[in-house]
Amino acid sequence: MSHTPNLELWPIGNCQVSGLIDQTGALVWGCVPRVDGDPVFSALLNGEQRDAGIWRFELEGQVSASQAYIRNTPHLVTTLEASDGSAVEILDFCPRFERSGRMYRPVSYVRIVRPISGNPRIRVVLKPTKNYGAGVADTTAGTNHIRYLLGAQALRLSTDAPVGYIVEGRTFRIEADTHFFLGPDEPFTGNLREEVRSMEQATRKYWQSWVRGLSIPLEWQDEVIRCAITLKMCQHEETGAIVAALTTSIPEAAHSERNWDYRYCWIRDSYYTIQALNRLGALDVMEKYLGYLRNIVDGARGGQIQPLYSVMGESELDETTASYLAGYRGMGPVRRGNAAYKQVQHDAYGQIVLPSAQGFFDKRLLRPADERDFENLEQVGRMAWAMHDQPDAGLWEFRTRQEVHTYSAVMSWAACDRLANVAEHIGKDDRAVVWRDRANAIAATIDEKAWKEGADGSGHYGASFESDYLDASLLQMVELRFLSPDNERFQQTFSAVEKHLRRGDHMLRYAAEDDFGAPETAFNVCTFWLIEALHLAGRGDEARTLFETMLSHTTASGLLSEDLDYDTDELWGNFPQTYSLVGVINCAGLLSKPWSEVR
């Protein structure tokens, strides 16, 4: 069964590697040795060429496929059925469980094929690519394994299927559970069947236990749980970094060339992810991320913080194109790296301070923040104070213009405000006065320079100090506690933003032309910001209706990408997008009925 690539994808992963399974049960995207590595499974971005960068099981006479996750896990079950009634199940997962006192999360993908009816016959197509699609991996075979040579690295498939059939691409009958472990290039120790089954059970138990510890809303539990699991899979646990998405170069709109590599840690996106998971009580993700931030702050040495870094904390992410990959549906270019790392985006200072501040208050943490952490955080605050009225590229990362963006200024205010709160909490009253004075001064500047008065006496905050255009980030002024929901200026700003940026059930991030022309799709997180604002404005029924509408646009896997065509409702942009999943979690928590209603 072949089909045009789309975003009906099912993520699997273990916080070291991840993969995306398409509607046919094929593994079409996966990078090694980590999320920003070489896409050895690259078929998602290989245009209509479907025989390279893929791992699929072809059922002879196949007529249908259906999929579902095992409850409260990222373990995917795909059922393939043939015209003669034969059928198989494919169970996909990446091992993750505690072993020998540490988390076992190898660079590996595990697939188990089970016959469930009739006499199914399958063909295994496993053709990883190397060097961003430059070629298919060379292979060597042993008695029970196949090695895939990927330049400087190699993967080894250990299996109890007939190796010769796989190498020669032959169809064969599946008469018993058949196991495939694609992982490090080293001998598989122990009984493959028993070890793989043990891994699956231990990994399933890990995820279900993790979900059991979440504090979730009464309503929309399935949606929240799925988003939470996926957000956790977007963390590179070795360092604590959180990537914006698992893919690169899915265009924001058809043929737009707005194709970006999102397999990096944006300080902004990670702040929102941590905030959402904290609301669910997923403290483990925050603890790891705070460690990552401390290393970033140390590396900056009191200087400028970049908007994004690699998951290993690398600061140089030079942007190049992968010429051997045609792109999603042939819509190149496929980018590797992201030139936004060179940009100046002053909101990053607030987004470091805000999650870090929790470390001084939360007594659950294994490593509470101390006075040395406060001193380091003050360095970040000093940059926020120095840059609050200076131009930057803004959160939307304009590549050809700079202004003093209101969102960045508000984030600088938040940095100073939270530092004052921390100083008061740890008994540094003199520092509290300094930071409170600075926060008040920034607030006064924002009110003076960002407020745009209309001729009729009405007005609104502008997206920047220099101009009066609007963007959806202005709705975050309440979330950041800069304004209260009943503030007259916020109400006027909300009215203006809704009027100019709302398109039916969707929200643009801005309507003005940017470096690539006028935006063609809605930005999903902005629609969730709209839902929050509607609720806070007393339009609760409308907010719930719009939230249900947004949930109807999720993939069968329960997830969202970055963008949505507001005319066709098709998803676009990198997938799964952390911003969008954060929106689901936050709105569900805000709109849900309380648990007291069932007690």
C-alpha cells in the first residue's frame, strides 16, 4: 500500500532516539544517534521515492491497516489485513527502563510481528540511508544479524526471522512471533525472544507508571496524557534539552519554503513545555532541563543567550541544505541546522529565569536552587534589564528586520519581577528592591511605548514599540502576569487582536507580510492562546467549543503539528510540535470541570 506522505504519523521513542510510523506501519523518520543526528529513516522527506530511508513490513494481499497506542504508553500496534483474511500485528517501541541503577535507553528500535489470523506472508523492506539521503546503507550479514554501514557509524539488526529472506527481499510466511532489534553494532546477548519481550514489558511498565504520577484534569484525559507522553519524548534525557519538534523541513504551507529544522532546543519553546508539564506534576522533565539551563548560563558567562542550542549545548548550528532529499511531498529544501541561532531574541532571558525560579520554591526537587544559583541567575537578569528596550528579531524570528518587540520587553519585565520574588524568598531584601525597581521601570516603558492610542480614544498594545501592527503573543500578557484579565488595556488589546488575526476557528500569529510574504496558515499555539483569552474574558462556552474544534484537527495519534491551513484544515509544519501540545494541556486544565464533581 502506497500513499502520499502526510502528517498522520505515530511517534515512538525513549528520550534518546525517536521514530515516526506512518499509516501503513512503515518507519519513515528516525535519526541516530540522537534526534538531531543523521536521518537513517528519511522516507518522510524523500518525496515520492519510498524505497529508501524506510522500514516496512509488506503483507501479501494487504487491503487495510489500523493503528492504536497501547494505553498510556508510546507503544504502537499496527494491524495489517489481507484480502484472504490473513493478518499480522506490528508492535513498535524504543526500550526505556531502569537497569543496573540507571536508565537503559539505547539507540535502538524494536519491532515485533505477530500472526493473528490466516497464513500471512510478509516481505521486510529495511533500507536505512546515510549522510542525509546521499545513499542507502551498505550491508553485511551474519547468521542471525545484518549490519547496516552508515559511514562513521553502523547499526545491527538482530532477528529470529530468516536473514536471507530479508537480505534478498523475499516474501515469507510468518508462523510465530518474530522479533527485530535494530540497535548498536554489537552482538545481542541473551535469548532474543525472551530479552525483547522482557524489554517491552519493562518499557510498558515504565511509561504507565510515569503517567500514573501525573496530575491531570477530569476532562480530556486521553488527549492530555498523549500530549504529555509525547512532550517527554521530545526531551534528550542525557542533557535535559527539549527539542521543538522531532522533524526538520515540513513546510509551514505548501511550496512556501518556510522549511526549518526544529530538532534543537529553543529556550522559548522549552519554557512553555516545562510550564505545561509542571502543571501536570511531571517534575522529572523540569529537573533535567534546569541542569541543561545551568550549563547554558555557565557557557554564556554573563553575556548574550542565544535563542536555541543543540541538545548537547552546542552554540553553532550552521544552516545547510540536504540536496539528496527532495523534501516533504517534494517540497524542498530540506534544511539541516538553523540560522536563527545567530539572531538576537531578548525574550530568552525571561524564559531562563521563569522556570529556574521554581527551583527556589519547590521542596520536591532533589537539587533545590541555592544562593550561587541566584547569583548566576542575576547575570541573566542583568541582560534582561539591559536589553528590554533594544531591538531584536522577536519570537517569530524575523530574518530581515529588527524592532523592540513588546513580547520581548514583557519577558524582560517577567525576568526582573521573578528575580525580585526569589530575592524576597531567600532573604535578600536589598536585591529584591533592585529587581522590583527594574521591573517597575520596564513596565512603565512598555506602557509608554507599546500602547497605541487611537483617534477615538480607544487603543491597544502593539507588537513592537515602533509600529502598531498586532501579533498573537500580546495575549500572553495575562499568562505572564503583566496584566490582569479585567485590565481595560488588555481587554482592548484582546478585542483588536481577535478582530485582526482571527480567521474563523483559527488564529494567525500576525497578518503583516514577513520575509516570505503574507502568512498562509494559522499557528496552532496562537489558537490555543485565543481559547485561553476567551475563557478569561468570560466567554467560556465559546472557548470550550473552539477547544473541541481544535481537538478534532489532531491526527489519529492525538497530536498536532505547528500550523493548520484554515481553508482546508490540513496540518502543516514540523511534527509533533511541542508548542501545539502545550496548548492542548494548558487549555484542558483551564476549561475542565473540577474533580470534585465526581466525588
